[in-house]
Amino acid sequence: MATHLLHKAPCSVLIARPRGEHLRRVLVGIDGSSTSVLALAVAAELALRLDCGLEKLVAHGGAAVHDPEVVARLAPDVE
């Protein structure tokens, strides 16, 4: 179900572990679109509040990156 929602949802999706488990990182996918820029801001705030790492990811296997310049500016360390 989580995979289906992740791939088909028309909005940002948060998939999290059950309450009580300590998070080591927040992973956010970005493509340079305005919605991914917002998702990055939310993920960064969440990582700060939870005192964990933030990893940014761009997947090149499916849809094209919306705006590579925005990705490069916001996440020069992106994987």
C-alpha cells in the first residue's frame, strides 16, 4: 500500500516508522518542481525537529527531472 501511495499520490507523501523508534534520517525526493521544493523544506524542518540526518534524492529512472538547475542550487549534495 505504501509503495502504491508513494508512486500514485498527487501530493507529498510521508512514510514513517511506528512511534517510539528513533529516526536516523529523513529522505526526500526532489525534482526541482515547486512541490518538491516545498517537500524539501518540510523534510528539513522535520529532520531538525527530530535531530536526525537529511538526505536528498533525485531518481533518474522514471520521469524527467523537472528543473535540474533548481535541484543543483537547493541540493548540491544530492544523490
